[in-house]
Amino acid sequence: MKNLELYPLITEKSAKYSDYSTYVFRTNADYDKTMIKDFLEKRFSIKVKGIRTAVFSRKATNKRTNKTKSSYFKKVFVKVDSGVKIPLFEGV
């Protein structure tokens, strides 16, 4: 299994999700749910109950004359058993 790039999203809204044992990550849009689930279960030794994803499309930006587009990304909502904590979100 290749290394997945999962970045924790720590916002006020994602902190509310953590009260319901749901954690939010940002990742590349190419990864699917099974890859993400297998990676999280091996990396953090947890049991994942469910995964929801949302894909965000590119946005055009114009900084003076440089027209660029942001990259695609996927937001991943990971539901775990109650009482299980992911160490990345411990101080939130």
C-alpha cells in the first residue's frame, strides 16, 4: 500500500463533529473510501464504522495577470466507535 496523504481539518465545524466520534480529513481526490479506511485502520489501530466523502472542484483565481486554478481535493468524514480517539485530534 502506498502512503496516503491525509491532512486533518481542524476547524470549529470539524470540532463539533468530533463530539459525535466523526473526524474530518483532507486528501487527494484520487483516493477511494476503501484505500482511506485500510490506511486509517493500520496507521491508528482503530475500527472505522463508516466513511463519507465530498469532492471539491477547482476554483479559478486571478492574481493580477496570473490566472491559476486550485487543485481538486476530497474532504473525508470518518466515523469511529464511541470512546475511540484519533491522536491527531487530541487537543481540539
